[in-house]
Amino acid sequence: MKREDVRNIAIIAHVDHGKTTLVDELLKQSGVFRANQEVQERVMDSNDIERERGITILSKNTAVYYKNTKINIIDTPGHADFGGEVERVLKMVNGVILVVDAFEGAMPQTKFVLKKALELNLDVICCINKVDREEARPNEVIDEVLELLMELDANDKQLDCPFIFASAKAGWAARSLDDERVNMVPLFETILDYIPAPEGDPEKPTQVLISTIDYNEYVGRIGVGKVDNGSLKVNQEVALVNAHDPDKFKKVKISKLYEFDGLNKVEVNEAQIGSIVAISGIADIHIGDTLCSPEHPEPIPFQKISEPTLSMNFIVNDSPFAGQEGKYVTSRHLRDRLFRELNTDVSLRVEETESADMFKVCGRGELHLSVLIENMRREGYEFAVSKAEVLYKEDENGKKLEPMELVYVDVPDEFSGAVIEKLSMRKGELLNMNPSGTGYTRLEFSIPSRGLIGYRDEFMTDTKGNGILNQLFDGYGPYKGDIQYRTMGSLIAFETGEAVAYGLFNAQERGLLFIGPGERVYSGMVVGQNPKNLDIEVNVCKRKQLTNTRASGSDDALKLTPPKVMSLEQALEFIDTDELLEVTPEHLRIRKKILD
Ligand code: GDP
């Protein structure tokens, strides 16, 4: 059966190309907002770190109505795929809207998501947005998008996809540049015409694959998924079955069922084929579970959630200065917050360690963990972190394997040499080099994940902030051998109010270790994003704890920068006093200026 009254679509866009504005506008025009009620809140991208970093991590749902059709709009992660999230989200929909800025054109960041969409045979509507911009070059951008589709679409099926011109800001969409520019109707109509209605068999036993998990303090875990077969009713008994462990399942009763309406969830008693639903009240509902009829516990297969490749220790700040930067400082706070994160982030792993004050957090790359760290700091958590370490594996013959990444870099031509040199030093292998002819070169590398640790900052410095770097997990490969970093890190010192502490600062690791007088140990990390002006935050730690953290590392960088204990006189010989810009002993904070 086809649900002609429903369309399920996902939006793919590079950051700032207007996804949020477009969805706001569709919402407004669909009458979801009462007249004269301003759209104050951003619809999507509510996580401001995502905005700063130009990525969207959490998928969000919105539903708009046009004529008698409900259009579910699902946001897609705009950048790194932290845990197979893109594919799970795309499995709920029958088509995508690719939003492209009429001046900037198609950006490489959208490529991964678009490629997945095409692999899943989804239909594409391309919306060339910001046509009102003075510099807009919509016709050239169409050619660029077609080129991209040709490159990504193995069977060229989407080459005749509809193009819509729009100014989300001005509230109009048009099928051609000569058409009248009135409202969003041409886009609504194209969605209805072009994107297939969801299909399924209402007579078959119930199957609802849980694609994402929301978490709400009051109702707990909320599973979101699409009704693929059968139907779902309140009070219905279902089996929770996971395709990766189909024999173990439990039966539960559906207590609360919702559908999306505008930005809200509204309770419903029953949901039919093709509906995107949210289910609360099931405490141990997980991503990848299929809600099945208990008589036919047949789960829907899904891509296994990718495993973490990198770990960091999150450590309680037990310095006398703890509590100055944040509200939550205790081991209990840290523990609760980290384990709570597991409710919504399936690619994260949190482990207790021998020390009650330290947790091992494993994630999908440095960016994944640094987003978590920043989120927590903003929420008022104060803690120290160790440097990132790669999670190695062994193959069946006991040979060491390490996580690999594909790296896509776009840089102004003059910087490509520096990038190639740095990444080669970090065991990167150049796979492709394409000058675009417009002053930018696209470089493609295969590189061990550990080679990228701390590289983003260097990259920003080396490209004077003009480069774009994307990475994509590429599975485990044979260990590539030691990495020899050329720059070793520099020695810096600071006053703590009681004495001078000194130590080795390593830009690549964003990590620091100081041994102060009286054998007190100071550890710290670099905070702040400006590569030319690093804020360094230092925590005083117990010596034992810190030694444990450091000694557990098998990373090559660690060997190059062993913690050193030396006398102040010895240390001073290495200190470049120019680097000491600002000393604020109360906060144990120094500002280190990286000179050009
Ligand atoms: P997102 O990051 O893709 O969600 O992008 P936003 O919707 O937040 O838009 C980014 C910026 O582009 C904002 O300043 C918008 O006001 C602006 N913008 C969005 N759509 C248009 C448009 O059609 N024309 C122009 N000129 N600006 C737009």
C-alpha cells in the first residue's frame, strides 16, 4: 500500500547554505505557525557548537502540511558521520532535498551524505538557494551539481532530477529563473510530484526500525522510526528485536506514541505505514531495534554501528582551584553526565577505570570527542582530559591493525604543498590531486587516524584559515609504523603564584605536561580555537594519577615528548621568554602566542 498522504524527505546542505531558513519558511507557509507569530527559534541546528564548527550532529524532525499531505522533513548530519547515523536517517525517507548556495555552489562536505542517498536509490530535488544574492550564479551551480551527481551516481539515475530556484530568505521558490517569484508552492508541489509516497504492507506483521534516539529528562528515552509494515497502536504488545542479535528479544507494551507536527510531537493512538513515529516509555529501546509483532519477531537489517576508534580519559579536576570554571566538578557529576550521553550517542563508549576519578571515553575520532568536551564545558562541567589515543586491533594472525581515514582537503593552490608535506609526514598517502582551476586544489589522502590527531589546528595555521578538511572513517588497516613528527613542541613556563612550573608543550597533541617544584605535577590542555593565540588551561593533578594516564599511551607522539623532570636552571635554557604573553596565576592560565 502507498501512503499518498505522506512524504518523507531528508535535507542535505552545507552549513550556511540556508537549510534552516528554508525549513522555517516551509513551516510558516504550511500554516503551522499562526499568523503574526514570529519564528524566533531556529528550527534546526539548535546545538550552537554544531553551528560554530559547521556541522550538524543530531538529527531532528519537523513535519509540515501541504494540501492534504504531511511532509516529514528530517535533518541529516552535515559533515562527519559519527556512527552510521546518516544511513539510518536516510532509511526513513524516500527522497532528499539538496540545498545549494547559488553563489558558493556544491561543497565537498555534502558529498558523503549525497553519496549515501544515491546508494540507497533515493530521489533528489536540488534546490538552488539564495538566488537573490547579487553574486548568484545559478546556472553555473546547476552544472556543478550535475557534475557531482555524475561522479557519485553509479547509474546516472538522478541526472534528470528537478532543479528548483529559491530565496528561502525572501520566501519564494520557482521552477525556472523566469517564473514568477511568489511563495514556496513550487517546492511543495515538486516534493509531492517527484518524491514517492512511502510504501508498506498494512496486513503484514508490525515492523518499525528505530533509527534515532531522543532523550528527554522527563520521559527518558524516545525511539524514532518509520512504520515499515503493519501498524502501531497504543497498548499493543511488541517485541524489541535487534538484527545483530535476533534471538534475544523482549516483549514490551507501547504506552505512548507520537507523530511529528511542526516542531512538536503530538500523541496519537495509532500510526500507519509510512508514518514517522516517536515512542516513549520503553526504557531500554535502542537504535537498530525493530518493534515487531511478537508472533513474527523479524527484525529489519541495518548497518552495524561503527565502532569507536579513539579514546580519551576524562579526569576529575582535583586541583585547589577546582570549581572556578564550572559548576560540576565531582566524579559523580562527571560520571552521570558521561553515561547520560550514551542515551543518544550510539557511537560513544564510556568505561570506568581503576581510578574513580577517571573515565575512559571512546568515540569516532577527535572531532567527535572534542564536540562532547566543548558541550560539557559549556554546560558547566569542569574536568581535565588526557590526549587522544587510537584504539588498535589485531587481525586473526595477531598482526596489529589501526583505524584509517580518508581525508578530503580543499585548499588555495599555494598551500597544497604544505598540506601534502605535513600529511605525508603523518603517514598520509596522497590518492588524488585535482586543481579546480579556480584557485583551489582538492587533495585526497588515506591516512592512519592517529596521523590526524592534533592536525586540524596545524592545518588552519598552514592554510591561513582558508582550507576545508573532511575525514571519513575507512575501516581498520595494517599498522603503518611510527610517525616521526618534525616539530617537537616547545618548552614553556609559567608562574603559579607559589613557584614556576615548566614543561613541554606539544602543539600536535594539544597536550601539556608540567613538572613543578616539589614534584607537583601539572597537566593541562589547550582550549580555545584560535591557532595563533592558544589559551592553555592547566590543572594540578596528583602525580600518580597523571603518570598512569600518560604511561598507558602507546602512541608514538608520547615517545617523542616524554615527561621530563629537570631543574629550573636546566629548563630555563629552553624557554623562549617571547612566548610568555600573559600570566594569570589565580587561574593557572597562560596565553601562548605562536609567532609566525
Ligand atoms: P543553514 O546553516 O544551512 O541552516 O543556513 P541558515 O538557514 O542558517 O542560513 C545561513 C545564512 O544565510 C543566514 O544568514 C540566512 O539569513 C542566509 N540565507 C538563507 N537563505 C537565504 C537566501 O535565500 N538568500 C540570502 N540572501 N540569504 C539567505
